[in-house]
Amino acid sequence: KSLSDMLRGKQGRFRQNLLGKRVDYSGRSVIVVGPELKLHQCGLPKRMALELFKPFVMHKLVEHGYAHNIKSAKRIVERVKPEVWDVLEEVIKTRPVLLNRAPTLHRLGIQAFEPILVEGSAIKIHPLVCTAFNADFDGDQMAVHVPLSKKAVEEAREIMLSAKNLLSPSSGEPIAAPTLDMVLGCYYLTLAKPEGKGAGRYFSDFDEAKLAYSLGEVDLHAEVYVREGPGKPLFKTTVGRIIFNEVLPPELRFRNEEMDKKALKQLVADCYRLLGNDRTAQMLDELKTLGFRLATQAGISIAVADIRIPKEKAEIIRRAEENIQKLEALYRRGLITDQERYEESIRIWEEATEEITKKIEEQMDKWTSVYMMATSGAKGNIAQIRQMGGMRGLMSDPTGRIIDLPIISNFREGLSVLEYFISTHGARKGLADTALRTADSGYLTRRLVDVAQDIIVREEDCGTNLGIWITQTPEDEMLVPFGERILGRYAALPIQHPETGEVLVDANQEVDEEAVEKITRAGITQVYVRSPLTCQARYGLCRYCYGRDLARRKLVELGEAVGIIAAQSIGEPGTQLTMRTFHTGGVAGAADITQGLPRVIELFEARRPKAKAVISEIDGVVRLEEGEDRLSVFVESEGFSKEYKLPKDARLVVKDGDYVEAGQPLTRGAVDPHQLLEAKGPEAVERYLVDEIQKVYRAQGVKLHDKHIEIVVRQMLKYVEVTDPGDSRLLEGQVLEKWDVEALNERLLAEGKVPVAWKPLLMGVTKSALSTKSWLSAASFQNTTHVLTEAAIAGKKDELIGLKENVILGRLIPAGTGSDFVRFTQVVDQKTLRAIEEARKEAVEAREAPARRPARREQPGKGV
């Protein structure tokens, strides 16, 4: 191994030993479900706990007089004398343990629990935290860590406890919501059957109705009439719903509807909003117990006979096959091309599949087990039922091209040999895709973390009055509802009612749920809010520009590592995004559209897209001219015209006489962000990147708040290129941080000199992360040797501002409870202040000396 090899790569010194170390007081074991646990508990195997807490147990043994010194205490523990267990019970009450499941994709992959000693060798896990850990019980393992210092124990208990992390940091939605059996149980319980036994009977109160049920007079699902109490009106409900509502906090009753997965999630969200964290944790445990109990009592099982094949299937398929034969005849007579035949046959089969699916849905009995699982959101969906009872439909081959021979059978009838063989194609493609996707997505997360890691909330308020416009457009509504986009932001300008002029939200006030409702009612379609993109904090962000901490539902705290949270929120769902570039069966002109994960990577790396759209560089009116073999598009404004030569089959999105703005695409395809930056400036690029990335995530049904993407985009536009050095010592074409140039220009202007002119740059996340000032951070990311040699030549000095630099040196990270902003701001700002002071002094001296003004150049600094 060469010297550089010892530093470089995942196994090198930086990443193996400095950024990640092995720790003592830890262990790992297989996990099993512990439905009897409370949300904040976990089961810890006795033998494991004894080993982990050994020093504490030994200390207590001496304290209680079971042993005279540590040595004999150690002997007692090693021989596992009976008194050890009582002492262990006592020790375990004092501190929580941390559980972690690899891969830790977001911060909820490590949570704290209070341990309960259990027999056997498996760790027990509460069913509701499985979503956050992405854990299941098919043999997953988890690691246990013991927090040692007093501060660590306090943090684990106050911040990391599972019962205090009920909301997802990426979208603010509940992440601890009932799933699987729990959903099935609650759904079954709240179903209504109008013709059930005892339907239509009247009861004076809930207890009477329950009594009638326990005596077998009334069915669980029968619709009956009940009063909520004396003097209250009668209403129609079921005994099941009465039982369900008993576990809810009084403030949330009475939920008189079928509780499927969505309704349960909404219930948790409402509970959190109205009653806070602790009451929600209580309610979740109640729902868990109820759901499990009823799923068991319902006796829901699956048999082959539960899947009914629609009678019309044979007829639908016969019709489709007739159409296909007609199509073949046309093709053989040479009336259509092979491509047209292929596309039409795929359309025919898709229609047939669709029709069969509809028939299945119509004929499904609401009370069959399979259907209940699908509709309640417990497991499965209609597409899977279609494959079991309808037809499997079309499959795609390894390149992603759809095979125009469908699988007509379903799993209940069984597949023929050829059908089975075709279906293996799709199955293997799926597995290969998943494996590739995991690697790509993990690498993307790593780059995002690296580019955003030093963004920490470091200031109360940066005092800016800039912001971004969030507008409501019909196509955006499909992606991210307007209300979701503005919720939890802080207004940059007062938001007023368009008719009355009443101020709904004042500047620098939070747009909360009430405000969102008022804004939607008033029909306001655009608001100006503060955003990480416009925050003027020199290092990191300020509280108001970031807005609400989604997982805690209040204004973000100082010291929150929002950059890391943003990177994890974007990276964590990465594995769910689709991989392939869709091959549209070679539809003419439709170049392969990049979608899914590759599209996200393309955007974050600011790559020039494959099928690029031609964009207009100026505002003006479109005029089309057709030549022999090509098409010319002219964009004309007063006495100025720009010609774009396009191939004859270019797919235009503008018509003759349309008015276009700079940066607007003229043809189909993806816009090149670098061209957009030149044509329209940084704001347009920011908007474009955020919207395009959201499109990919929303297409997969992943909810992600804009502000996470904005933080990364902020880092992509951090650097500028010098176009004219003015009176500075910079060189033309030099790349540096926008901040440094702006500070320099202030100084130059104070001295009455010519400021630097610059243009904004758009960098991909990798390049941006490598351009950072901190050489430690850059070296531990990529190109280690290059970064280190450059740093050595330039004699760079690391200010230890970000997280990675401090981790490498084994210091506390400057975030959260370890943030020491006082020291930090003093060190850095002292230097800036001194520089500005000196500049002022020099400027004053220069003024008092006989004025020798430098000759001003044309076009003063763009960035002033």
C-alpha cells in the first residue's frame, strides 16, 4: 500500500478511522417483535445487558456490600451469582440505551429506549418504530449502545427517546402510525354492515349498546342508533366504532367513519397538533393494542377461493385477441409499419387489462379478506389482486421495452410454461434494479451530506427582507399543494387579504395551519416567504429563514444541523425512486426521458441533460420559418432578433406569434440549468431545480418539504466567477465564495476603488463539496491526494466551522447541545471586523491625502 492509499477511500485513514470509530459498551442481536412493550421501551436480553452494564453493576455490588472491592465484584458478575440480577434491574432503571439499525438512512435510524430485561437472546422492538428503522422481523439485526456520560444520558432521554420522535423530519407527517395488522384490526372494527344482526336498534348510551353486543343481541358491525349522553341527539353508528372511540382521548371523539390507514394517520396528526407529544404516544399504544386484538378476533385468513375470477374475463380476452388478429392482417398487407403495430397491440392489451381490473373491483365483496387488506391499506393493492384474479398483463424485457405478448393467465389459474418464462424477465429486472439503486442512492446521500454538512442554524435572525415567491399554479397543485408549500414558513412581506386589505400574516410571522386556511379562503395565490435560498447569515442559516422544524412543529432551534437533515431527507427515499430511463418502445422523436433516481442525480450534479430543450435567451415574439431540411425559430424584440436552427422533426412547444420570456423552452426536453442561469439568472435556476426534483419524488408518492431541496440548491449556487478583478488582487476567471467577493467589494468601495465584477456559477454537489474552504472536510470526501497537495501548497488553514472537521479532530461538533456559538462567532468575526476596520482606516487616510482617484472602468461590479 502506498502512502496515499492509506489515506484514500472507504478503507483509508479518513473514512475508516477518523470519521467512524468502533465503540465500547455496544452489542448486536437479532430483533423480534414486542407487542406488549410501551412505545418508549425495548426488550434487552439479560446476558447482553449484564455485559453492557458490567462496570455499573460492579460499582453497585460494592456499594450494596455484596463485594468488598471491584475485583471480587468482577468475580461475582462473571460467575453470574443470583444477586447480580437484582442489582442489574436497579442499574438499568437509571439509563436508556440507543438502538440502531443499519443502514441508518435518516436520524430516526438511531433512537433511545428504556430497556426491559427479557429472557432469550433476541432484542425486542416496539411494532410502531419499525417504520422509522425500516425494520422487519425476517432476521434483521440491530446494534445497542449505552450512553455513558451524564450529558449523553440526558440527551438520549430528552431528545432521542422514541416516544419523542413521532414525526418525520422530511415532511412533518407522523412516522409512528399504525401499520399492517393494526390497520386491519381498526378497519375491521369500524366497518358498518347495514343488514347485520340487530341493525336499526336504539340505545340510550354507549354502555347499553356494548352490553347488547356482549350478550350477542347486536352484531359488531350492525348500524344502530345511540345517544352520546343524556339530552344529546341520537346518531347512527356501530358498536365497533363505539369501542374504537373509547381508546381515543376525549378531545378527539367521535370518529364515526371507516378507519383505514389514511384515516389513522390523520388521527395521529390531529392528536399531535391538539394534544402534543406525550398524549399522542399514549394514544398510539392504545391503538396498537386494540388493532392487534381485533385483527386476531376477526379471524381474517386467506384461501384460494377468496380470489374470484370475473366471469367476463374470457370474453374480454377474446375481443382483444380478435383486434390483435385484425392488426396483424393490416401489418401483413403492408398498411401499417411494425412500430405502429407494436404500439397499437400494447394499447389493446393495456385496455383489456384495465377492463378486467375494473370488473374485479366491481365484483369484489367488501367483506372478503383479500379485499379488506387492500382497501384498508394494511397490505397489498388492487394491482396485486389483479395479478391473482385477473390477468398478469404486459411484462417488460431486461432493457425495459414492453413485450407485446401479454400474460393472459393469473396466479389462481396458474401460468403456462411460456408465460412463466416471460414473467421471469420482469422479476429479474426488478431485483437487479433494486441492487443498483441502493448503491446509487447511498452515494447520492453521501454527496448531499458532504455539500450541506456545515449548514447549521447559527443566527437568530439575519435581518434580510428578501424571500422567494411561492405561487399557486394548476400544475404545481398536482405536485405539492400550495398550503403544504407555505406551511411553517415565515412571511417576508405582510400577507394581506386581497379585498379587505386585512393583514393575515405579518412580516416575520409564521404561516401556521390557521394562517394557511385563511390564505386559501381569501383566494391568495402567491405569497412572499423567507427561505434558506435568500438567508443572509454568513455561516449556516438563521432561524426565521429556515422556519419551522418539521419534526418538532415549532420554530427551529439554534444549533440544529439542518444541512444534514436536508441531505438525509432527500437521500432516504432515494431507494424508492425508480431506476430506469423509460424506453417508450422507440416512439419517434421522444428521446428517452430520464426519470427517477438518475434524474435527481442529474439535477443535483448540474449535468447538461441528454435530450436538451432549446431555450430562448431573450424576451420576445416567436416567428417560425421552415427551410428545406431544417426549421428556424426567430425570437424578436425591438430591433433585435435571435435565430435558433432546429432539425425538421424538432418538437416545438411554442407557436408562431407566441410571446416568450428569456429562459423559456422552445422545444420539448429538459432544460439545461447552466443555460437557464445565463439567460434568466439564479432565482430562475433555484425555482427550476426545486420544482424538477419535487416532480420526481412526488411521482413516487414521497412527501418532501421544499426547504430541504432549497438548502442543497443554496450550496450549489454558493460560488461566483470573477469577470473583472477591478482594483482587487483577484484574477479573472477565479472562483470563490459569493460572500468573500461581497465583503471584498464593500472594502473596495469604502476605499473608493473599483469593485470586482462577477457572475454567478452553478456547481454540482460533488464539485461544490470539493471547493469548500475546509480542506479536512474536502479531503475526507473525495480526491484525497489532490485536495491535500493543493492545501499544502496553498498553506491552507482550517477554521473548523463545519461538522466533519470537528469529528475528524475528535471534538464536539458545533451543533445542537454541543454548539458553542460564542467562541465560533468571536474567532471568525474578529478577523472580519479587523479587516474591515483596517480598510476603513486606510480609506480615511486615502481621503485625507491629495485625491488620486483611480480611473473608473466601464461596467462596475455586477454584484454590488
